[in-house]
Amino acid sequence: MEFSTMIKGPFSRSSNSLRSIISNSYDGHFGNQITPEGLHLKVVGRKGSAEVFRNTTFVSTTSKFLIVLVEMARPIFNGGQNSVVELSMGTPEIPKEGWWRVRVVAAGQVEEHPFFLTTYFTTRFEVYVDLPYYTLASEEGIKGSFRAIFRTYMPVPGNATLTYSIRERNTTTYRDIATQLVPYAEGDHDFLLPMDAIMDNAEESKIHGMDVKVQVNFQYTFLGTVVNAYASTRIIEPTLKVRTIGASPIVFKPGMSLTTAVGVSYDDLEPLEENRLRTSTLIISPSIVSTSGSTDNLPKIVVEPKKEDPLPWKEFSTMRRQNVTKQDLLRFDEERTTRLLQELAYKSTFARYYKEGIFEFSIDIPKEAVSLLLSVTYQDAMSSASGVAKGVSFHSPNNQYLHITSSTPEAVVGTNAIFHVRSNFPMKKFQYMILAKGILIYSSSEEVSWTGLEGVQTLSVVVAKEMYPRFTLVVVHMTSDGELVTDSMYVSVKMQGAMARMHLNQDKDHSKRTVEAGIWAPAGSFFALSCDRIANHHLQGQNRITTARLLKASLKMEPHPRSIAFKKYRSREGKWSETLTTLSTENIGTWSLSALHISGLHLASDARVHQPFSTGMCETEVGFLECGDGSCYRQEEICDGRQHCTNGEDELQCLTTQPYEEDLRDAGPVWRSQGSLTNLTRK
């Protein structure tokens, strides 16, 4: 076990800096001394033989150091990589239906993966009912199709009876509203339940959130065999949602810049269409409350609709062939230059917004600001949305701040990330640390190159693969009057190189018994291919090892999830797996000790730390952390599903990698055949 201790005592006060001692002298093992309850780290500072200070800090411990993900019900080809283990397990002849778990124990780490087990009876043929995952209330009705096929995928001729049922919000049972007879069906057969019929039979005026079930009783013409199947869809009235990305409230430092981001999407996490984003207007209106109590408006930030190319390139060659004057050519050249500048501004500033609905921006905060209010308005031709976010000032009675910014748009493994450390007070040097997944990777000090009351120092940090998918940069300094000043930045990291590409060659083996796969990926990449029937592929989506699950598993190793700024997207129709986008973000701690705790650092020092009101009542010596409202919580209680802080601090921005029951209930449409459950229905 390795840990770091930072000590500053009167013996180094004259240096106006914080000394760092990285202790690796203990190269043994703690053995049985490590318990799930954690450890107590005692630090003693001496000047000669005299003891200067003594501090005991609680250090929580965890056995989680591996990323363990389980993928169910598919064969996996892993190219001989040892990191993938494929196992099979038999079940009893009459298994107990319900939730089962796969428990994986690796080097003392325990991970559990839940799955639902039910019986399934193989029939002569199967009936499939296809419905969209969700149906918009503005559509003409519930559209779908059904088909009956043999196990050889040949269509089954017969007749069918369709029963339409609805389940309104806050109810648990379905109620039949209509039936339909199909005298003859062979192959795919489409059906439509008009939305007016649903409205006429609904007990409530609003049908948002209503589930509609379509059950098909199919009878085989020649044998008279009857097979039942059903699917369900949910009616929604999607609304737009605009919000800031990251922790709330936003924390700013008066007199310095603030960088944050807003995201626009549907409220069910479906991404907004690109054509709507390109024609939309986004207005950000910041305002502050100053020390005098007055409210002052700051300059607005406006993202206007994307302008189409005003002067296509082919017009230049056309003008060359025509008899045009020199003035016309000069005008063309000027307009072309303007267009290129507009295109450059689009690519550097607004490209991500027009594509993903994410807009990052910076605001210069006045020195007299004590609180901030961001009002965001989105408007397009179809609808509009608005939202507000509040910001609070970082607590410093003496108004002494450190502030970290970055000029690297995207940190990539193997490249350098550039950071700028700004101070509004004189100092000679500061100490900085780099952490990833709660582990201290690097620590050093930097001498400043400016003289005077304030300035900016630039750092260059090499991004190592151990820092993926995110690392934290922490800057610490002790002022000449003994005050501890700190700041941190949480940096999102991407892997270098092109994404892995795969090509399936199904023409080599004409028997179709094998498929050749060609894979191109950067050296050292991990890959695994899974194969399954397309029907099972859609129904087992929650069990897949996806990029989002891998990213979540890595981010869960961070000391505190509040420092993770992310934006989730989900396909309303289940066409693609959930995606997770992480952003770099500035410090979210409202005071120095809080900023260090969120970064995963414990500080042993005799420096003075100014505490805001409603803090300082938690016993950090025995492992309690500050909620910020007077209540306390432990490190191991973060995101455990129970609220320990009065303000919910310990359960904010939690990430989950497991498909628990509550997640599967909203997984989309399902179908049954012969009374057999092949996936969970929503309840």
C-alpha cells in the first residue's frame, strides 16, 4: 500500500510554500492491519527533538482495483486474450424463476452481475410482435407488425386475433380496449391502433407514460396449434431539457474566469436531431449578485443558427469562365475569406453543439461577485426550453485564489496537456499533484516566472495511459500569512489512435458455418466479439459489454462521483447502446478542504484552513466527510443507494454499470411466446 503525506511546519514557513514528502519507504504489506473499516494515518512533525504538531487522519480502504464486467448468453471470441474468460453453467431441470446473480471473485475483489431466469418452451413455431420502444403521442396511432415463423424461419399460414390493452400511469394492471380479427396471415402483417381509440378509452386526459400492449393469438391453419405472443410500447410526449453539465451548484472564483457547459436533449435522454440543432438558437444570460447587494447582468452568449455556405466553391470557376471585372473578383475573394473565417469559428466553437447538443463556454466573473445565476434558453422552429443554474463563490475570507484552466481542447494519451495556473496574490512557487482513480501518480513543485501581485504560470503534463479515462490536477500553496489555498481540475482523457475497425467476410465459407473477421486496431488494444441471433441481441442489450459500461466501471474508481461531468444519451428505439460523454471540469469544492476531499486527498499540515458556516462539525479523524450543510457521511457511503446527507450530497451524479431490475423495466418493448418470459416487462 502506498500513500502520500504532505507536511508544512514552522521550520519551512520562510519558504512560503508547502513541502511535499512522498513516502515510499514502507515497501512491505499491511496484511491483516487493513480492514474494510479503513486505516488511521498518524503524522508527526518535529523540529529537532521537539514535536511541532501531531495529526491523525482516517484513510478509507477498498479492495476494488479491477474492472470486472459480465456479458451473458453469448459466445465470445477473444483472440486468445487472457482478460476474457468464457464459462458455461447448467441449470436445474425445473429452475427457480426470478433474479439470479453471477458472482466473480478476483484477487479478493467481489463483483456481482444480476440476471433474470425464466422457463422457455420450444414450440413448432414462434410468434413475434414488433412494436417501437416508444410511441409519440402526436403520431396517428400505435403501429406495429407480427409474424409467425417455423424454427427454419419459414412463414406459418394461419389466422390471428389481436387484443389491444392499456395500462395507465399509477396502475398495475392492463385493461382491454379493442380486438381485431385477421382472417389470414402469412409472413409479416402490419396493424394500426388509432390514437383516438386510446384517447376515447383512457380514464385520464393525458396519455403520457401509458403502456399499450398488443397480444396476438395465432392459429396454424393445418394443425390448429395456437401460439400466443405480445409486445408493449409506451406513449410519450417528449419535452426538451436544457441543463448545465456537471455538479450543482457551480463554484466560481471572483475576478477569474469560469468554464462550464450546457447540454440540450429530450427528457428521456434521446439526443436531439442534428437538423434541429443546426437551426436552433441558444442564449445564455449570466447575472451576478455583488457584495453591495445589487444584481448585475453580464454579457450574453448567443449561439445562432448555422449559416449555410453563402458562396459555393464552384462559383469561383464559373466566374473565371465569364467576363467579370476585377472588382467582382476582389469582392469574391473578400466574401470567400469571410466564409472561411466563419467556417473556422464554427469548427472550433460550435461544431460540438450542432452535432451533440453540448456547448462549452467561459465567463469572466467580476471581483465583487458573491453569487451567480445562469439562465439558458433554447429555441427552434418546433419548440423551446429553458433552464437555470446557480453558482456560489469559493470560500476565502481574504479573497486569495488559485485557478487552473487548460488550453488543451481534448487530452489524449501520449500527448501533452497544457494547463495555466493563475494567482491573484504574490507567490514564489506552488506544489501540484496528479491523481487518477484515487492514486497519486506524480507530485512536484513549480517556481513561478512572474513578480508582482498576480500572474499566470503554464504547466505541461504528459498524459499517460494510467490517466485514462480521467485524471485530477491539484495545486496547493500556503501563503505568507499561513493560509492554505488550493484548486483542482478534473480532466477527461481519450485514447490515442483510430478506433478499432472490423470487417466480416461471409463469402469465404459458402456453407455459412464460419465467418471470417478482420480486425484493425492500435497496438495493445483489447477486443472481444460476441455472436447471437438478432432477436436475442436486441432483447439482451442490457447484458452487453459496451463502451459506456467500461467507461462507467473506470469512473467508479474515482474517489467522488460529484467531480465527474458527464452527459448520457439513450436511443429511444433501442437502436444503439447507451453512450456516455465525459467533459473536463473545474473544481466543484466550495472550500479548500472540500476540494481536497473530492479530489481524493487528505492533507496533514499546520496551515490555516478557512471553513464556511455549517462545516467543521464532522470528525474527519474517524473517517467522516462534510456534506456542506452540517451533516456528515463516510467515503464508503458514497453512492450506496441510501441518502446520508440531508442535502443528498453523497448520492449525487452516481454511475451504475449493472442492469438491475429497475433499469430493465424501462428497457423497451418485450414479447412473450407460449407464456414464456424472454425479457422483463415494464411495471
